[in-house]
Amino acid sequence: MTDEEQSPEHKAAEARALQFEAIAVQIRLNRDAKFGGAFLVIPPGDAEPFSSLMLNQDEAAIFWGAIKSLGEVALGTLEAANRQQQGFRRG
């Protein structure tokens, strides 16, 4: 099946899979560094994905704190957008 024959859903799935492969490449390229964690977050919809490879640190709290902060920022953005939408509703 060529790219032209793939459905938009299949193309999107392939694009998401390639992001995981890219972080794997970065892990391999940095194999001599001390691994401090890696993550890739791909939210649904058109939100931007985020990936991080942490090197030369071994504190689990730093790793989990980064993920927590990323989630808190994303939720704050969504909540602000919801409040703004509700402000324009008429009852």
C-alpha cells in the first residue's frame, strides 16, 4: 500500500509511531551517557506532542516531577480554554 492509498487515520498512526522511534534513536545515540529517563506524550486531537530524554541524572523525583509539571501545564491550558468558552455562552 502506498502513502496515497493510506487513510488519514493510518497516516496519523504512522506519524505517532515515528515519534516513538525517534526517541529510541536518541536513547541509542546517547548510550554512553547516564540514562535519567525518557518519555513521550502524544495527547489526542491536535495538541502538540512532547518528548524528553534526561541524561546524567538518576533522581526519580526529577523524572516524575517533569512529567507532573507537563501535565499540570496542559490541564491549566485546557481549563483556561474551557472557562473562556463558558464566558461566551448565553443562557
